[in-house]
Amino acid sequence: MEQIRVTTDRRTLLLAGAATLLWPGRLSAQPLAGFTHGVASGEPGSRSMLFWTRFVGPGNKPVQLQLELFTSPRLTRPVMKGEVFADPANDWCAKIALTGLSPATTYYYRFTGPSKARSITGRTRTLPEGQVERFRLGVASCSNLPFGFFNGYAAMVAADDIDLFVHLGDYIYEYPRGTYPAADKVVPGRVIEPAGELLALADYRARYASYRTDPDLQALHAMFPAVTTWDDHETANDAWAGGAENHDPATEGPWEARLAAARKAYREWMPVSDAPYASYDVGRLLTLYRLDTRIEGREQQLDLANALKTAGGGGDMTAAMMKFRDEQWMRGSRQLLGTAQEKWLMAGFEAGRQKGMRWQVLAQQVVMGNLKAPPDPSAFMAPNLDPQVAARMRLAAAASRAGLPLNMDAWDGYPAARARVLAAAQKAGANLVVLAGDTHNAWAFDLQNDGKPAGVEFATHSITSPGFETYLPVPPSDLARALMAANPGLRWCDTERRGYTHVTLTPATAVAEWRFTAPVAARSARVVATQRAQVAAGANRLQIG
């Protein structure tokens, strides 16, 4: 088998048997049999790890694979072995969780199949125990393949300076070709399969297979353990527990069937357990909570435009908005996490206090900070603005003047649920750091509850999906100033660039560095700009720069 050396800034990772992995341009042509999509690890513990690969057998029967773990990159003597089956019932994906590992230990691993076929070699690292001086996360979201190359993934691989890869959702997108992006906006060589919209299990499987041919995504999974959670596009746009904006039961069948198909494909193709939410202790430094704010307990999003048609108010739009605000938006029983997950998270905050955990970190999908549109719509109007976009912006400005948020799909649409979570963090004395994705833009928020500091938020920009710059053609610096003026908790934002966020946690500080990559129309691992924000333990207030 050919061997490829991936040289990074600090070390060399040996990837054996994958001649297509570093294909320098378009998506690499994967073998139709044998090991087809690299390796991955996830669900890390201090003494456990989950390992993933895919092996397509010659027939329709499961194929037995052997997993070997080594502590040396020379792969001279395995320290542990395991056996697992690649089963066509799981799209030939194989996952195995090993226990009995050593804390804070780097392992190299590979799978072996029939006729001595071997996977590429991966690298992973268990979580530490006890006192931890530093832990680093690489945070990503919103990777729409036809919009461009996964330069944020390539930059993470090149930097090789994280302990854990965290993906906050929209790992794939469900749309058919030519929809998002439009056909004339697709970057050459970035063609998705299947051609149609994802509805059935075979569709979702094919889309994951298409994405996982990307060489930078394969290399990222091979180099770092992952904690991943899904957002809406792994099922359908603006999903909630009982449906989605992009799902029509009349033409696309029952939502429950589509959701079951999406969930099964996700769990087959991703290095995740079947638990909808989970937590991970990094010594006594931090607890990372993997949440599901998308499906597990979410009530349907409120629709302000529709509510204005039915809320009354004697034709006065402001009165109608206030009625909507007071009767629907502020309703105290509305759920985003669901009762069970919310209680579990609150119990985790208290357990963290009792264990002396320094940081509580939420790895979740949608922005938690308060974000209203500027009350003067001229702040984001521009000549030749699309009339539909202009109408939405005028509505958003009017909503802002009534005290309503910009995005009802975020925590802003569920203010009572947000208040309960933040109050629980305050009660536990938590140093709360919220990680978010979803919006395609970068944000730094101070979080408050009942007028008091409750935590901070680092919201990451997208890998490829376009942000405000596509829809609001105004100078980004002007838009940022207007947004921050309208939102006192918003300390910084960037509305035009792609990349990922590097987060470093120590006993003293949590530091976010938004890393902006070269434009995604061409493949590059280059970081062209950065922005930093940090919070000191006990402060719950950001310092920018």
C-alpha cells in the first residue's frame, strides 16, 4: 500500500493506504470496495474512545474488521485490539468503543480487513484527569460543500494545535443540486450526491458518503477526536421536534420517517454514540456538554409575520407585535431543550460546582446571546436590495422597536428557556462558556440574566456557508457597528468571512480566536486574519482583542 505523509507545523502523521487522501483539487475518487472513507474517533473519555471506519465488502454479508491501537506512530506493537463488523445494514460503517485506555494519552490506530486490507492510520488522544493546565478546542459549523472548499478544516489540520474537534452542526446540507447554492454559484469540482433532496435513508447515506470524500475532512477526522452534534440541515431546514420549514408532509411523507432516516444515517456515518446529549469531563478544568437544541425537545419556532396577520391590534402593527410578544414570545412554558434535557443540564451545573470544575462549556447549535435588528432599517438597506430582503429588514427593525429579536430560531425565540438555563448557571456559580454555530457569522456575547452576568458566548462563523455579506450588501464594518449599538451584550461580530474558532481554556482564562481562512472558492489551508476575545474565571464578562 502507498504511504502518504501529512506534514504539519509540529509533527508528521503517517496515513497508510490512502493514495487519494491528499488529492490537491476536486473531491477525491474513493474506492468502491474495501476501506472507502478513512477513519475517525469520537466520544472521548479519559479511559475510553469510540472508533469509526467504513469497509465495503464483496457481497451482502457483514465483514469482520480488527482494530489495533498503538502508542507509537511506528505502529510496532499494539497495546489493545478490538473486533467489529462492517455491516451493510449500517451502510458498511463500523463503530467500536474501547475502554481501559490511559488518560491523556495519544494513540495511533488502524483497522485491518480481509486479505490484510488496511485503513489509513488515525491519531487520537484520551481526555486528561485531575489538574489540567490547558485544553484546546477547534470549533466549526455550517459546511455546505458546493459553496466551496473546506479551508477551515484544512487550517485545523495544518495548525495541529487542538486537543478536540467540535462540530456544532450543519455538517451536511439536505438541499438538491442547484438550490443552495444556485447552480451558477457552485464552486467547480464541488458536486454533491445524490442530485435530489434528502428524504429517504439512501439519500442521507449518499450525501454523507459524498461529503466524506473531501480530503481535508478526512484528514481532520484522522488527526483529532471529535465531539459532534447535529443542527437542522442534517435533517431539514429549521427543524423542530415535530417537523421542519423544509418539510411538507403532503408531498414528502411523514416527518417521523424522514427524521428516523436522517438520524440513522447520522449515527452510522459519524463517530458518535446513540445518546442525544452527553457530557465530557476534562479533568477538573471543564465539563463539555453536547446538547441537542434542534430536535430533542424543541417546540415549533414562532413566526412573527404570520402572527401579525392573526394577532389583531386594530390594524396597528406595533400593537400587534406587543400582543405577540406578551402572549406568545414570552410564554414561560416554551421549550428549546425539552424538560428531560434541561433538568439533566441543570443537574450537571450543580455537579460541576460540587466537583470544583472550573469551566462549564456548552457545545450546542444556536446563538444564545440577545440579538435584535438595528431599529433604524437604513442601517442595513442598500441600493438595489432585493425587495423581499428589504421587506424582511423593515419588519425586523419594527420588531426591534417592540423589543423582539432578529431570529426566532435561536435561543432568542425561547427567552423563558434561556432564562432558566442561565439562572441555573448563576445558582451554581458556573463559569459558563457557550459555543454556538448556525448563523454563518462570528459573534462574541456577554450573557446576562436578571440584569446580572451569567456567562459568555463564542459563536463560530461557517466553514463555507455564506453570511450576512451575501444578503445585505452594506459595508460589514457599518453593519457590525449598527448591530453592536442595538445590542449591548454583543461585544464584537464579523459578518463576512469564513473559517473556524480556536478556543483555549486554562484555570485562569477562556480565550477564543476566530480564525479567518482564505476565500473558499479555492482550496487553501491559509489563515489570513484572526480576532481574539477572552474571559477571566469568575468575571463572566469578555475582554475583546
